[in-house]
Amino acid sequence: GSLVVNYPFDDDEQGVAIYSKSPDDTMFQQLALSYSKENTKMYQGSPCKDMYPTEYFPHGITNGAQWYNVPGGMQDWNYLHTNCFEVTIELGCVKYPKAEELPKYWEQNRRSLLQFMKQV
């Protein structure tokens, strides 16, 4: 896990981790930023220092392929084949948090979710 909003494309023609710009890149960045700006820790860009000390996401967002390459991912497939604009929201550094930690996750992401819905 991590704490970041990832937007298309998740894959590139060379199959390496480089920025892979979609035709709607500006819109995807706007959607991703609308979410990350409301989550202070996410927006700061270095959420998992203990686990990934060199990982940095400017303003808490990243192009999927620049982070790591995912050939055939659902986010890209839906965009290309159904015109659905999807982003992947990573909610935390721990992939499977304990149940008692879920209220904390809700508080950290409630405003982000509301702001994201306003983008419609």
C-alpha cells in the first residue's frame, strides 16, 4: 500500500516506469489533486517514509506508469474502452489495517471523498 492518487496511464509502450500521458492528462491530474489536497498527509507526498524512504509523490498524486508499470490494468482498460475516467486511490501504507483503525482512515479521507464527488 501507499497513500497516493494514481491516474492513467498505468502502462506505456516500452513496458518501463516512465510518464505515460493520456489524452485527458490535465483532467486526470485535476481529479487526483481534488482528492489529495483534502488529505494533508497524502498531499505532502512522502507518506510511507518508514517503508519506502525514497518514495515521493509531488502533491500526493502520480501517473501510474511513472510509479510502476501495470500492463492490462482495469483503470486503463475502462478509460480506453468505456470512456470511464478512473483513478486509483491508495489509502494507506498498511495494506490490511486493523478494524479499530478504520475510523481514523474515514476521518483522513472523508473530506477528500466529498471533494472528489463534487468534481462530477
